Amino acid sequence: MEIPLDLARTLAAVIDEGTFDAAARRLRITPSAVSQRIKSLELQLGRVLVVRSKPARATDAGAAIVRLARQLALLEHDALADFGLGDDTARPVSVPLAVNADSLATWFLPALARVAARHPVVFDLHRDDQDFTAGLLESGTVMGAVTSQATPVAGCLVRPLGVMRYQAVATPAFVARWALTAPSRTSGADAASSPAPDDRAALAAAPIVDFDRRDDLQREYLAASGLDPETPPRHFVPASNDFATAIKLGLGWGMLPGFQCDAELASGDLVSLGGSPIDVPLHWQQWNLRSPLLDTIADELGAEARTALRPLTR
């Protein structure tokens, strides 16, 4: 059995655009023609490939076809470039990538800008926690991802990027209001390393700023302090720059990378709550294809990470 490539591309367009009508506009055919192509492909494969919701989404079987279509588009782009037939006026190839919010807000985009300046490419960025971006690779949703997972996803290559270091910070006014101090907070059973009772009570009562309900950094810091991570009240601010702004405005304390707090710590606008920093290792994973474009993206991200992140240590 062969998969008609024009039908696979049509399915990918439906998933990318979210509706049959939008896919029709992109492909310059009628919505009826899009529907007929999808039905034909489903009949040939004997599987339902798309859930006709808003937005449309691929079934597990459909995700495999979408992945195939995206791989073919990437390989076609590379082949045309090898022949010197890449036309800057043609529709650029779309490269879906996954990245965690803090990388996206700080060091990630300059690397993509350099790639886009030299290649006819557009990026479809999917933002998720670094512990979950690998799942987008597994499903075929993206071609590459910044992830905390060092073990390669099936069918992917992995290379280390570096470490993003976080520390607990708050404004001086917030620290004074909630009577926070900076005890030595380290993991282990040594009672001397735990906060004093008054410090525990203050830290348990002080509001936290969490990125979302999957943000574990503040929970990890509290657990290392010997506290129940679920006890303190929480603000949820699901955007990296806004998350940092909420802490800088005194809504609560939270874990920030150096990009977002070094200047304020130096000026005294923020203070450290003490304790050991939390290091989050980051890796780049991409489809295992001989693709000069994907390799160029990886090289630029690696170069940017070397200047922006701490080196990974064994």
C-alpha cells in the first residue's frame, strides 16, 4: 500500500490550519475538495485520521501521516536547496519546534532569527514545560524540541545545550511583609540545615507565583526546606515575562533564572531567599533525518546556548 503524498499534505494542512476551510485557502482548493481528499485517504488506510472538531486534531493514526508529510516537506526543501532551486519567493517551509517558556523568553529566538535570515523558513513554536516537550516529538507534532530529557526519543537525535539555573527571589518589601529570612535550605536529614520554626511558618504562609499547575520549581524549593509544597497560597501567571514581572511587583516569591533577576539582585530591587539554586539541564532533540536545515537550526541553538546557559557537567 502506498500513501498518496498530496493527500498526506492535505491532512497536514488541515491540522496546521485548524479547519478544513483554512486548509482550503492555504492549498487554493475548495473546502469540499479538502473534505474529499481526507475521506479518500481514510478509506484507503481504513482509519479515522482527523477529529472534526474546532480546531481539527489528528487521531493517533493521523499523527503518523502528518509526521510523514512534514518529513517529506523538509526533505523536499533540502533537496531543492542542494540543486540551487530554492526560491525565496516561494512558500517557506514550516518547521514546528517545541520550547520551554523561559528559553523562549530569553535566549531561544535570536538563534532562529539567524536561521530565518539565511533560509526560506517559518517557525511554528509550541510552548510547553521542558519536562513535556519530548512528548510533542514522540507524537510527530514537532521536528525538534528543547527538553530536559537526555535519553533520545525514538527516531531522534539528542545533543546537550546547557543548564538554566534558578534561584528563589522576592522584593525587599515582600520579604519584610511576610517576615521571610534567608535560612540555609539544603536537602538531607541534617536538622541544622532546615529552616527554624518561625522561618517555616513564614515561608508556608507567603504567597507563591507559579507559572502553571505543572510548574514544579517552587514545589522543589519548598520540599528542600522541609515544607509541604502544597501549603502556601498561589498566583498562577502563565507567561514567562509576566511571571517575572509578578515577582518583581511583589505579588509573591518565585524561582527565576539569572536572565530575569541578575540586574535586579545587583540593584537591590530583588533579594535572594537563600538556599541552593535549582539547575535545570536542557537538551536539544530533533528528528533523525539527514536534513541540512534541521542541522543548521541545531547548530545555531547550540551556539546561542553556549553563551547563554551554564555548561552541563557530568
